[in-house]
Amino acid sequence: MSKLNPIATEILWTRLVGIVDEAAATFVRASFSTLVREANDYAVVLTDRTGRNLAQSSQSIPSFIATLPETVRLFSREFGIESMRPGDVFITNDPWYGTGHLNDATIVAPIFVQDDIVGFAGVVSHLPDIGGRLRNPANRELFEEGLQIPPLRLLHAGEEDKVLIRMIRENVRVPDETMGDIWAMTSCVTSLGLRLVNMLNETEIDLDEFANDIIGRTEVAMRDAIRAAPDGTWAYEIENDGPAELKGGVVVIRATVTISGDIVSVDYEGSSDQVNLAINTVLNYTKAYSAYALKSLFAPWIPNNEGAFLPISITAPEGSILNPLRPAPVGARGMIGHLLPPAIFGALAEPLGERTQAAPGSPSNNIQITSLSGRKRYAINAFLGAGQGGGAGRDGASAVSFPSNLSNTPVEVLENQAPIEVQSRHILHGSGGSGRFRGGDGIGMTFKFRGESSAMASFMINRIKCPAPGLFGGGQGKPAKLEINGNAQIASGSHVLSNGDLVIIETGGGGGFGEVK
Amino acid sequence: MTLRIAIDVGGTFTDGVLLDDETGKIWLAKSLTTYVDPGNAIATVTRELLEQYGTAKDVSQVVHGTTLITNSLIERKGVKTALVTTTGMRDALDIRRELRYDTYDLGLTYPKPLVDREDRHEISARLGPDGSEWAAVSSDEVSAVAAKLHADKVGAVAVCFLHSPVSSRHEEEVRSILAEALPGVPVSISSEVSGSIGEYERMSTTVANAFVQPLVKTYLERLRSRFTEGGIDGRLDIMVSNGAFTTAVQAGEFPIRLLESGPAGGVLSAINCGMLQNADNILAFDMGGTTAKSCVAVNGRPEITHTFEFAREKRFKKGSGLPAQTPSIDLIEIGAGGGSIAKINPLGLLQVGPESAGSEPGPACYSLGGENPTVTDADLILGHLDPDGFLGGTMKLDGSKAMQALAKLGSSVGLDALETARGINEIVNENMAAAARTHIAEKGLDARRFTLIATGGAGPVHAVDVARRLRIRRVLCPIASGVGSCLGFLVAPTRADRAWSKVEAVENLDRETLAARVAAAKNEIVDEITATGAHANSINWNLCVEMRYLGQGANVEVVLNPAVTASKQELTEKFLEEYTSVFGRIVPGGIPEVVTWRVWGVSGETVRRFELGSTSRAHGEATRRSLYIPEKNAMEEVEVLQRASLPPGTKLRGPCIITEKESSLIVSHSADVQILDDGTIEVVLDEVAT
């Protein structure tokens, strides 16, 4: 007889999420880079033996939650599940099978009970460095973007792959930090596996049966929520800063959303073609942010797992900016991928009304600086949020990371790691769009470079040309700005910074929602 | 003869205990907390205690703890506070860390900072990350800010400059200018209040400290004079969140350190009870009306955390509140208490809490109009509560109302009333056990070696089953658990800490410099502890160092012998050992470094036997009542005994129930139950073959 019932499932589910969170907490403590411990640029996911997502760390990057199970399936196909042994740990940063750019490594370990694989423990994390040119929308080929790690074994039944490790170390700017994070990730998947095995031993539960139960419950709840919305098809277009070669210098994202009974589908036909700039968004990542938007709108309170994705289908034409072909450059894919939630919100504004939200000013703003300080190499990588769109029942939040979920790095930590003087980090009051619900305000940041050796810097600042639009007659947010020594830049890109250079960044305000009465 | 008094001001009750230090006899008193002037209830309780005992002459010490500071922060009842910070940084309080505390919720809101933007002032003084001066303090500029603060009638000032944990000189300089210009206005500086790197969290902590400081100062001064008026001229000491007490003067400077003083007292009291019974590993378990709390303590030391959050926008949602960095006893808290409501969630699962029915309408069985079944309703149906004996018989519980509510809820997922009640009980106990399991596992310990100590109104009701789920066999139920925090205050040691951060590779460490630094810290600690009346030779010394691999941000704590200076090799070995136990593997080629050294001295760390002062033994008749027995999945008649009627040495067999006014100890499993010589109840569960 099955042990599962509305009581046992509740208890086991809480415990399952708990063990993933514990593994994540251990990872953050063991990590070497500020990307993990300050910026939260990671996710930990547990899947069943077929790669179905069962649970993820509560504080997770929305995209990683959805891409990681795909990567697990890749490893299973590539190596064959029968070749896997206890102590094996797999790694890749392949953008098409991973998270959409080379900067994130995905590390996965099979979890064994006796001789059988019962599930997989996975972690994705943004590495401190991956070599190549700095992550930058101006890169034109994947080969400029750094070291490619195809699906490989990092540990062979517990034995380190010395060749691979040597390869990685020689190809990155900060090898100690990078390998330190990779070892922290390895500890994380190992310990997550142990915790799961302990739980299974103690509770004597069959993981497959339990997986079917929780995935089934989530799927039913998601379908119910979709069914409660009216049927129909709606489309919306959103524009963003793009390369000059595109018409008007803007990228167009066109989302056509169809609700039919308990199924919702999104098609991106009509979006711009792939470009020779690193803002192409692989299909995995396109799917991830689309699914994120739909879950947030329809059923934000459901514990997330594979079941939430089953009633959803996402398609994008091959060769488009949302489904580019190899070897398109992809490093700054967040600059486009982060626009998918506002595109979907816009399309569903008519049927869902007050539940939707205007566009944020924020798609992925980022600063990277690297050089030598004395004989020591530094490489910093910090994020800036912006104003969230107004709507969902309140004014948009100011200075927040959306739709991603990345923290800023404290000024004290930034100044410790790189020779910069942050003169100001402040709220840009009044930058959010007007509306019944105002858009949130963006962030201003001014810093002076104080290094004796000049440094390479890369800025990913979005919405310089295309501000965040409002919804239902709400005003648009103020556009973003990047200024170096008084010269306004027309686009993001890389720069050489010399002692005394002054950089001013302003991130965009969020769009307003509804007309002001 | 020496008397000591402990007073705990809680949200509902003000509790007091008077201790005769020589005999260990205690007298208890309780009164409703008086919010307008908390001193009224304190005076009432003190008077009652002294009347019971007879004299106020020999009271050498009053130890006090209170939740009032936590409440004034949550209710934002502080003074108008200003912030003085580095140019460009005043918005740090609004920008926070930019994180969303719930990934999928599009409509998140965040708590408002305690200081309005127009009350945040910036000055151009600036230090670099290594503490070097990039721009000096301009006294003209600071004086102009002081004049503005004066005109604004500011009641307190927080000062937080970038990099002050590395060098506090600018904060100190500015404080002295402000103090001179604004007599009577307290100034909190971040390097003293928090001292951790990361400007947002440190600023938030400093602002919160300043916000309540004038109120706390006045409160403590009035308390002092009230005690003096009452004929008590002993010292007034204050319990702090880390489980030690400090002088009233120190507490007035750093009120933020008092946030968890009440719960800290409760944990200390549980530890004391356990140590008396030779329990090295303790799980303190307390359950009240809305939450259950537990704390892991090993060798008498509770776990300490350095991050704390208050004024959460969503209860139990990490990240939705304002951070305060202050050492506190690490409480594992879950939103499940007697009033927690059970529901079937949209996934078709039974869920308990975090919503609570409160006292009105309360659980269905209160018959006050509540229709939702709660943990209390489930407890009633399972026989854990006596319908006629609740709160000492002052409130009748209606079993049929509880049945109805449970049956209605369960019917939608095919459960009957008893199954639903059983499910609620299981979920609450298992969630609590799961949280504790994690904390115990993180320390690399074996739960089976623990003793669980139960306090709080609902603690003894759930304790034995929580223990069983953790495979803990021994449960203790101390006397006077209704005033447990006060007993904790009376066993709290006095403690002084010194810490310094100096990041360097173990390889480069100079043993002589280190020895000199430790010696200097010890001298300061001796001064501070002897100021509380303790003898220097009573101090127990502790030394630890936080270490990591070069490049990491989080540290592991390595405990060292305080009497000798460790060699480089010892440090490295101990670090690798500790690192492996926490993370499972070492980092190949990693370079170990030391980060922060901590020395602390503790005096008066005692284990204390208490005995009730009034020893009249009640003659309660044993009765019988129907109790749910999990092993048999059925209700069964068991014996119900009055705790007050059981003399030490009494031996019983579970299943059974032992009741007292504040609570009932429920033993639903086969177990040996014994009343120990100090009145503590001990339950030892039978070994179950697994």
C-alpha cells in the first residue's frame, strides 16, 4: 500500500525543499566568489532519475531552475545512465544545453541508492571568470566569449580529472577563485545526494512514487489556475536597445500568447532574427523566462517543480534572437531574455488585468572590471537592479532585481576587491513612469577608477534607447544612461579605464500602470 | 544570606522569580504586562515576591529581560532618528540588497526604513578600504549638520561611514563633535554597534539601535529608581540576546543587543535543567500560542547566530524584514503553535499555519465563533487536553465543536475527524523535528544522543512525540517552566568579549604579536567582568579564530586552547579538520587564512539547582481519560496525574498524562516516567527496534 496521503506528502515535501535549501546554504558558505555569496547568482536543483525537477533552493535565479533539468537530461543522453558510477560528477558550460552563456557552469552528480540511480543533484553558478573577452554585448562570436567546457566528467568515481582541471585553470583570469567555486559546487551536489539518501532511508519512501505525487499535484493546480482565465489569443511587442544593423537599431520581441482550456502557449514568431552581437538568447533560456512569467501570473504560490511546466508550451523560430543557431554569441543573453516576462505580461494584460505588471527598467545591468593590482589579478562582477514596473496591486518597487533575482555587492566589498572609489549609489527619484500604480525608480551609481594600471571594463546597461513602457496608459520609465568622463555612451560595451576616469551609470525607471486619475 | 530577583517582561505577562542564593529556594510571581508604564507590573511582581519572602534588604542583584524593545521596533515607537553617513550612501537604507524575498510574487512590498530620507545627512569625510584617509573630517561641515539636527529636534543619531570596521577614527571624531553640539542626544556609531563589513546591514543595525536608545535609557533609569524606592539597592543587570547579562549602563548603550533577551533566558533555563541531569547535548523546545522555538546546545553552550531580522513584512519569510547584526541565541522558529489554523491547500494537502486564530475567535473548541480547526482542536480530540481543565479550569473546551471543524476540513480529502486531528499533530511535530534535525546534522552530531527539554504552554504536550521523531529517548520537563526565562536569567553568566579582524595567511602569522594581542584583550575583559562584582580568577577563558581559504567570504570557526598560542601547523590542521566536517572535502591547493580572532571571558557559569520555596503538596486525585495512542492507532484510557501531587522518586509507566496549571505532559508511547529529586519530570522512551 502506498504510504502517501495528504499528510505524509505534506511532511515529505517540506523536508525535500528543506534539504535542497540546506545544500544551497552550504554552497554559499564554501564559495570563493562574490557572485555567489553577495549576488546570489546560483541555483540548486534536485531532479528524479529522468531529470524531472522536484525541488530547488528557495533563493534561486528563475532561469537556472528551468535550465538545470535540461542539462541533467543532456548528461544522461551523452554518457548513458548505465555508465554512471557513484562518485561521478559532471560539468559543462555549453550555452545551448546549459543556461545560455559560457559564464555559468552546471555541475551534476547522480544519486545512488545501492546500485541504482534514484535522482540527480545539480547546481548552476556564475563562475568568477571563464576567460575570453569580458562578457559584453559587443562580442561578435561565441569563440571570443571564453573557454567552452563540453559535457565532461569532473570526477570519475571520486577521482579528479587532472587534465580538465589543468585546462580550466590555464584559461581563466582568476584560477583559484574559479576552481574554488567549482569545488564548492562539487561539495554541494555530493552533500545534497547524501541528504536525499538519508531521507529516503529514514522514511522508506519510493522516490519515483513521491515524484509522481508532487509533480501531479503541482500540475493539477497549475492547470486549474490556467483554466480559470478566459480563452483567447493575444499579442504584444516590446522593443529594446539593439545593434545598428537592425532596423531602427532596436530588437523587437513579439509574444503571442494563447490560453486554451488548461493549456497556455507562447510563440515568438515575429521577433527579430539572431544578431552578431552577444544578446542572442538560446531556446532553453527563452523557455525558462517564459515559464517564470506564466507561473508568476497564474500560480505564484505553488511549490515549483516539473508539474508547473507541463501545461506550458514555448516556441520560437529557429534562427531568431530567441532561438539562435550555434555558434551565435550569447554572453549578454539576459539583456534580451529578461524582456520576456514584460512581453508576456503585456500580452496577457487584457485577460488578466490587475494581476499583470508594467515593464521593469532592469534587464540585467552589470559592471565588470579586471586588471592587475600590483602582481595580483582582480576581476569584479557586480549587478545593478532598477525600477520594477507598477502593477500587481501596488507601485513598482525601486532599486530591485527583476525578473532575475541578484543582489548588489556592498560598496565596501567592491572597493576592497578593485581599485575604485564609489562616490554615490542612490535612488533616482522620479525616474519611474507615472500611473495609477507608479513605476519603481532606478539606481544611480558614480565611481572613479583609482588603479595604477589601466583596466578592462565591460558595462551591460540596458534601456539606453528604449525606456520601459507603461501598461494601460501608464507613463514610461526614464531611460538608462552610461557616461564615461562626461561622454554619454550610446550602447553598452567594453572600455579601458585609466586612473581618474569617472563613470556614471543610471538604470531605468519601471513603467507605470494605468492612467493617473 | 543573598537574594537575587529575575524579572521578565513579556508580551502578555510580566514574570518574576526570587532566589535565595544559599538554599536554591525560589518564589514565583506573575502579573499582566502594563504597556503604558511597564514599571507598574514590575513593581507589582517585585512586591509580591518580597511579601512571600519577607524582606527586601538582602537583594544583591536584579536581572532583567524584556521584549519591549523588540515591540517598539516592530511598532516603530522609537524617537525621531537621524543618520549621518558617507557622501553618496544615504540611500543604502532604501536600496537594501535589491533582492526579492519571494521569486514568484510580483507584488512584494518591503518594510520602510526607520529613518526618513530627509533625516539622513551626508558628509565628505572618507576612508579607503584599507583604512587610509581619502578625505579628512571637516569639523565645520559636521557642525553644520549638528545645527540642522538640533533645529529638527532629533532624538537620536546613528553614524555609519564606509569602512569603519577597518578604522573607526572618523566615526569617533564625528561622534565627539555631535555629542558636544547636541547634549542629551545619544549617538550610536556603527563600528561599535555592529562592526561587520557590508554597509547596508551595519547601517540598518546602527539605525535601529539609535531609534530605541533614548527610550531604553529612560526606561532603565526609571526602573533603577523604582527599585531603589522599593528598598532594593542591589545591582541592576540586563539580560542580552547572546545568553549572558551585562550592566544596565552597557545595555543602555546597545539596546539592539536585548532583542531576544526573553527567549535567551528560556533557553538558558532549559540548559540548566539538562546540565543538572548530566545531559551534554540539549534540544530546548518551547511551544506557545503562535510559534514553536527550539535551540541546540552542546556542552551547555547554545548555538549563536550573528544575523537577525525584525519587522518582517511577511512573517517567517526570510529576507522580508530589516536586518540587525547582533549576536543572539540561534532559535529555530516555525509558525506552529496552539492557535495555528489547519487547512487543505490548493494542492490537496493538509497544511498547518502560519495563520493563527489568536485568542479571538480562537480555536473552534473555544466556542467564540472560530470555525477553523487549529492545533488546539486536534490536541483536544486526541486527548492531549482536558476539556474541563484548560488553563487551570478557567476555560471550558467544546469537543463537539472541534470534531465538527475537523470533520468538515478532512472530508474534502477523504479524512475523518480523528485522522485529520492525527494529521495536524503529525505535521506540527514533524516540521519541528525536521528543523531541529537540520541544525543537529549541521554540527555533525547524532540526534540520538540528545536530551529534549520542554517548556511553554504547549511544549510538554508535543515534546515526547517530537523527541521520538528525532530518535531522542530522553525528555525532561523542568519545574516552574511558566517562568522559565527568569530562571535562565538567574543562571546566566557575566561575559565580556573582544574581537579583532586581521586577515592574513596562516603562513605569515607572527606568534609573538598574536600572543601580545590576546593578552591585551584578556586584560580589558578582566576589567569589564570585575566591574560586575565578579573575581578575576573566576573567569573561564575562551579563544577561537574564524578561518577560511584565501578568497572565500564565509568563515569556519576554529576553537583553540586559550592558554597557549597555537603554532602555524596546529592552526592549519585544526582548520582542515573543521572544514572537512562542515563541507565534506578540502579545497586542493587552497591557502588557509585567519580572519577574526575572538576572546571571551565568562564568569559565574554555574549549574544551579532550584527548589520551590513553598512546598505545600496538593492532593490531586488521579483520574483517567481517553488518549490517542499512535502505535495502536486508537484511543485508549490512560491515567491522568496531578504533577503537584507527585513526590520526588515517583515512578510511572507511559502512556500517561501529567497535568499542572500551565500545561500537560503527554506521554503517548511506552516509556519510563520518573519525578526526579528537584521535581523535574523525566521521560525515557522504550527502545524501539528499527
